[in-house]
Amino acid sequence: MMFGYADDWWTLFFVPVVLWVPFGPFVMGGVGVWCAFRPGLRTRLWSVLLPLLPVTVSAIAMVMPLGQPTRTDDLVGYLLVYVLGITVLPWLLGWGITPGVRAVRARRRAGELRGQG
């Protein structure tokens, strides 16, 4: 019995949704870096499964009032901000910046070795 009602157990699903807004970009950036360092099925699977609960629950809450028509501009805004901005873009940044940083570090190390030798 939560909040005085026996059927409010579903509100527990909104805890990851609320936590995903401030911490999701950092988590997805880290997962993107992890995918860049260790490519493979396991890391790609985690990068899909990790945001699955908060994104799905918030999408259901967005579309849930079945009696009312879904406004297209609200749905597009949700997809742009919550899905692309909080989930996909940080993953892409982490995944894309990592090889660049590794290449710059390798070039620096090679230059240092040539200068010393």
C-alpha cells in the first residue's frame, strides 16, 4: 500500500523516469565510451536495455490518455528531447569522441617516441 492506495504500485516505474532526466545523459555517454572501447554484442545490448525502462514508461505516460487525441507536436517534442537529446545524443558523443581521443593520444605518443629516439 503506497500513498494510501493499494493500486499505486505502478508509480514505482516512474522513479527511473525521473532519475533518467538528470543522470541519463551521463550514463548513456559512459555506455557510448564503453561501446567504443569494447565493441561487441554485450555492450550494444546494454546500450539498448539500459534506457528501455525509463523511455518506455515515459512514452506510455505520454500516449496513455486514450480518450484524448495525441497531439503530434507534443509527441515530436518528446521524441526530440527525451529520446534523442537525453538518450541517443550522449551515446553518440561518447562513442564518437572516444576514437578521436585515442587517435590524438596515439599521434602524440608516436611523436614523443620519434623525438626521443
